[in-house]
Amino acid sequence: MSNVQQKVIEIIAEQAVLEVEDVSLDQTLEDLGIDSLGLVESIFSIEEAFDISVPFNANEPEKSVFDISSVAAIVRAVEGLVKEQTT
């Protein structure tokens, strides 16, 4: 498990008020009981943790290029943003 994956799962687990081991990559935020406000708070936490800017519009999430379809998709998107930042 990468450091990015571990941290993203920790942030999502905290937002869902779950233990880290209760969060799996194939789950959606909805599966975990995270609503739109929780999603926005998760995005802020991810931005802060990785010092990145997430291209996400909370008012129009369906138009966002940031994939929030599953925990795995979020991890991949964050890994991509972190990689872009370091290059």
C-alpha cells in the first residue's frame, strides 16, 4: 500500500467515522455514509495533507475531472496530482 493510498484511506475513514480497516478500495463514499458536506471536508483534508489543489467543484461534482466514484478512484486521482506536483 502506497503512502498516498494509506493517507487517503485514513482521511476517508475519519470522515466516515470508521476504522481504517473498515474502508476498502472498491467502496463508494455513499457506501461509507459520506454525504456532500463530508466529501467537501474530505477534499479539503486531502489538499492539506498532500499540499495539492484538487480540481473539484462541489456545486457541480458531475462536471469535475476529479474522479470520486470509489475510494480507489480517489486514490488514483490524488496519486496523479501528487506526481504532477513533483515533476
